[in-house]
Amino acid sequence: MEKRILVTGGTGYIGSHTVVELQNAGYEVVIADNLSNSNVGVLDGIESITGIRPAFEELDCNDRAGLATLFTSYPGVEGIIHFAASKAVGESVQQPLKYYRNNLVTLINLLELMPEHGIEGLVFSSSCTVYGQPDILPVTEDAPVKPALSPYGNTKQICEEIIRDTIHAGAPFKSILLRYFNPIGGHPGAAIGELPLGIPQNLVPFLTQTAAGIRPELCIFGDDYDTPDGSCVRDYINVVDLARAHVIAMDRMLEGRSGEPVEVFNLGTGRGVSVLELIRAFEKGTGIHVPCKIVGRREGDIEKVWADPKRANEILGWTARESLEDTLVSAWKWQQKQT
């Protein structure tokens, strides 16, 4: 019998790619998503790739009673991958209460309900923002968690603490915290990809929309950082590579191979790439010129950060495979399909 997994935020960008990888690995997936930043049509894309349409419930995970009903309707859920959250750094500075409500309450609801339904493991979607601006690069999992530079980053720190405290208090489940760096790209066949509602908050969808003529130009937030070309440096990871790590983490918990009740892994390539370098790589891979302009720094942005993924490489047996250029081409193919 297939193991049943709940994926909150499963019609979102990373969630949908993870659902594909879970189904390909033989899991039965139930998605809970309120469609606040995604489209139900993503289910068609998932089905076109895997041949399986996942169960879907339109549900806001802030709704504890609704979650309880979901677990009753789909008994036997063995693990949860929790993506459902607000995720834009800049927006979080402007709307902090939205982020604290969405990101904290949804997690608390799940943690309260997990023991009641015998759920064994939680994979939590965390972020490299928990490190703030690291003192040493590349950043390892042992680097100190520094004061967050945005409410978004702060919610990820607090959520990690909530999970640790809950399990330390004796909760009968395990958790793996996956600290993402910067996911980009789309599925190779362009059946699913990053499609935010409204104006994109992330770099690559804004870039591809600019290349497609939907946006007049791409704004680069600052060119006076202490980096080789003055623009921010990030570790850009292919979203399918990232999705594969969630399957490995879930396997690890459900098969009893977790070393500790709470484990932490960085998910990145180990390479820092500046915003300007990424734009040049996109133009080289696609042959499309992207009109850009430099504007002022954006509050909440970290200057430079990239991962040391050695722990994930060695313990999980996971590694990022896809090149930056191929990943950007996949993002462009997805954008072309939308226009």
C-alpha cells in the first residue's frame, strides 16, 4: 500500500514540483492549498507528468477545524511536507502581520494535530534567511542563527524554534528542517513552473516576464554591495533538484533512519552567483536581451549568501545536479508556455 503524504501549499511553486517527485517515488499525495498564490490548473500539469492526479482540498491551513476534517477524510497520513506560507522578503517588511499569522499559525495547527492522527514525520520548508548575513561563507548548518533582516526570515527562525521546542517536550514525531537557498527554474517539460499571481516578488519570474515583454524592465535592487560586481550574491538551485531532497528527507524519517529527532540540512549548490551574473547567464542561454535598470537597495535583502551543502551531500546522499544555464532555460520555456 502506498504511503500517504500531506503536502500543504502543494499547488505552489516548490510544492507542485515536490508532489511530482513524491508521486514518481510511489507516495500517495494529498494537497491542501488555499490558492492564494497558485492556480488549481497546476493539478493538470502534475497529472500530465506523472499520470496521477493528486487528491486536492482547497483549504487555508490557518483553519484548524478544516485541517482536522481533512485528516479525518484522509486517514493514514504518515508524513507532512509543509510549504504553505507567505514567502516574499520585501512584502514581509510592508505587511509583517500577514507573515506572522500565515507562517506561524499554520505550523502550530499542524503540530497540534499530528499526534492525534499518528503522523510520524514533518519536513519543514525553511530558508537560508535564518542565517542573516553570515560571518563566514559558504555557510554551514552550524553557523549561528542571527537576527533576521525581515519578518519573513524571522518567521522561519521562529518556526524552527517551535518545532524544536515541541519535539523536545515529547511530541511523538520527527522533523527535518530543509534550509533552502534560492530555488529557480521549472520542470524540464514545462508542464509546471513558477507562476506567481500578480507582480512577481522573486527575481527569475520577473526576469522571464521582462524578457517576454510583460514587464518593461527588470529592477536590480542595488549595485553598491560589497560583492565583485556590486549586486547581491545568492545560491541559485534548480527547483527539481530541491524537490528531490524532500522525498529523500521523507524516506529517511519514515524508514527510521533519522539520526536525531530534529535534523537540519542546507540545500544549495555551493556556488554564489550575483544578480548581474544570473542575468548574463539567462541572456547567454536564451539569446534574449533583458532590459534592466539599477534602483535603490530593497529593505530586508542580505548582501551575499551561499551554501555549504556537504552535510546534505554526505548524509542524505543528495546533490544539486542541474547547471545554472539549463535551469534558466527551463524557466524561459515555462514562461513561453504562459504567453
